[in-house]
Amino acid sequence: MSNSFKKIESGDSIVWITQPKETEKILKRRDLALKIAKGKIQDTGGKIEPAIQTAEAFGRGLFEEYIKKESKEWTMDQWLKPVIKNIFNPMGTGATFTDITEDEAKSFVFSYSQTDDEAVDPYLSSLFTYGFLRGIFLSAFPEGELIMKSSMADGAQLDEFTFKTKLTDDERCENKKNKD
């Protein structure tokens, strides 16, 4: 995938510009996965779990193709860099990561390329974003979890996520309650 990016350096900063062919490939895959997820919500009478599973599978596929080769053992920092470069940038996803430690990072997703379905249904968009990010993250950190703190679908200005490489038993119980 390294040929799909152009590296521009300016002083201490490095910017990677995504080449159009790679962007188109990822967006087509995302659009197909999103349509399948939307169909599963409709086919199951509004149940979201099958849609989240579809989005997670999309995320796992992206991890396998664009991220996995970067490392065998992951730290939060090692995971974030290729995710931003190889997935977020080509998908047009704008995100800020803060409070990055070995075990946790917070993210504010403030923009992403939307399909017509997502523009009409922000709930579907936030649900799909949560699922595909969870799939990418759990591929590197199987004992971890992605926790959605706020959603644009609920009127927030940003989708806010906390990525945790490991959950305590109390956090796992609380997260399960929030999902149910």
C-alpha cells in the first residue's frame, strides 16, 4: 500500500496524501458493507447487533489488508499511526486522538465521507462507524473494547470513543449493560 501514498515533509511535520485509486477502493468496500448493514437492520425489524457485526467484519478486513503487516505486537501508538494513514485518511475520516497512553486513547471523530444513506440516517452512520472501528481495534487488541461516549446521531457535535486495550471486570459489566 505504500505506493498509494505520497509523503510530503515540511519541517518536523509529515503529511501523507492518499492517492485516488486507493481511496476509491476503500470507499467502495465501505459503501457495500454499509448497504449490507442497513439491510440487516431492515430484515431483522430494527435489531442493531447484526449490523454492528457486519461493520465489525468490514473493520477486521481492513485491519487484515492494511494494518496487520505493520506489527505482530501492538501498542496504542503503533496501532494508531497505520490506522490514521491507511484507513482514516483514504476514507476521508477526520479524527483527533487525545490522552494516548499504553492502555487507552480517546478519539473525537468530527468528519467522514458519507453516503446518501448516512446523510439521511445519522444513526446508521454512527452505528456503522462504531462497528468498523471496533473491528479494527479488536483485531489488534482482542481483550480490549471500544466505548462510544457520545454520538452525532444523538445530537452531539462529535462521535466520541474511548479505545481501551484491556477492560477491568467492572468496565466489562458496565459496557455490557450499555449495549443491552
